[in-house]
Amino acid sequence: MYKRVCSKHFRLEDYEDRIQASIMNTKPKRLKKTAVPSLLLPYEFKPRLPPPKILPEHIKTECETEEENILVHFEDNSQADIHMTLIVPKTNSDTVKENYQILTKENELLKKENDHLKEECIQLQNRITQLEGSFKKENLNLKQKCVQLEDKVARLEGDLKEFNSRFEEKVKQRFKHFLSPNQVDVVLKKQCRVRRWSKDELLKAFTLRCLSRKSYIYVRETLNYPLPAKSTLEKFVSTGVFRPEPNSCTVGVAKKLYNGSLAKEIVVERLPTKISLPSIGETYHSVRLE
């Protein structure tokens, strides 16, 4: 069984559950083991003191002449009554002192923490300045390297252009003996195909076609040799401009002449001068090469 004690005589610091009570918005109940009542105590009475004894004068003089120099002074208090003194509670002053001590300690801790944070801030600022300086140096070095690389790239591009121009000149000089200008442009990939073949190019291609159909297809499609297509040769032959040189065409080339539904086959043999295609009036028939 716990004894009930008036809570008016105890301070808030004397309770163990003051934090929980402040959170739960209730009154604290459990006192500490070392709690002592200190608030609103009853009046205390001083006991009646006995009247002071009067010493003779010779004793008094002896006491005054002692080395300890102790003065003994007694007052006549024969009519002294019991004095009732009121003990003023020291709650306000004690709490103020304790709060002051707590606040001073907290202030000292905060000052130390503030000084520590200031030192860290200064260190971080110094580190930032060092990093900024190093970054600026690296940035300048990288800019210089970029300028050097750009100059190097420009020099390499100029060298590449010179090399390409020299290469084209060498290719044209080497290939001019057996390739036409149009064929050289196709080989150098200046144009994907020839828009207009010259007469000599068509005659040479037709001569190769006369030699062998399979060889023409092999050279054109497998070896990627620039030669006109089959339809181009057929148009060239059907225009009537075809005038082969003597001994330039071989035997065994078959052509089919179309005129509506009527078809005739002729065989071109080795002729000394020219090949003339049959015509109706002034128009030539279309020719298909086998």
C-alpha cells in the first residue's frame, strides 16, 4: 500500500513520470526515491533560547587578551520571548537557479556545437575553393586539348582530301586505258549509274554481249563491272544508229524483231561493213537480245 502524499509539497522535477504525463496531458503520479517535500511547508518555530550568562570582567579581559583573539559578546535577552519566524518557500528561487543552471549548460553545449559547425563550415569552404581551382585548371587543360584535337582533325581532313584527289587522279590514269570516263565515275562512286552512255561505250558493251551472253552477265553482275543494261543495248540497236566496225561482231547473235503479232528472227553474221535491220517504212522494229 502506497501512502498518499499531498502533491502541493513537491516540485515537477521530483516525479519520475513527468515526461509521460506531459505527453498524455495528465498529472504525474510516481515520485522519485530521493524526492523530499519542499513546497508550501508549515511554519517552523524557533525554540526558546536560555538567557546568556554574564561573565565577570576579569574573565572577559582574559578572553580578550588570548592569542586566538576571540570575542565573546553576550546580550542581555532576559525578556526574550518565543519568536515565530515564517519560513518562506524557496520554490521560485530554487527553480530559477536550476533552470538557469540547465540553460547555462545547454548554452555551453550549443556554443561548442556552434563552434564545431563553424570549423566544419570553414573546412568545407576551403575544400570548395580547392575543388573550384582544380576544376578550373582541368577545364583549361581540356579546352586546350579540344583546340589541339580540332586542329589535328582539320589537318587530317585536309590530308584525306589531298589523298582522295591523288587517288582519283591515279585511278583515272590507270583505268583510262580500258574504262571510259562514265565507268570511272561509277567505280569511284561519284554517281550510282550512268545517265547517258556514249556510242563507243555501247558498242564495246554490245561487242562483249555478242561474244557471250553468260560472260556479259558474269562481268556485269558478279564482278560489278560498269556495263549498260540489256534494255539499253536493245534500245541502242533498235534506233538504227548501230554501225559496228568491220569484224567487230561475232556470229551466233540472235535478235527478234517485233511488229505487232508478226515476229521474224534474223541471225547476225560476221559482216565486213555494217549490219542493217529490216524496216517498214522509216520506223525500226524493237529488238530483243537473247
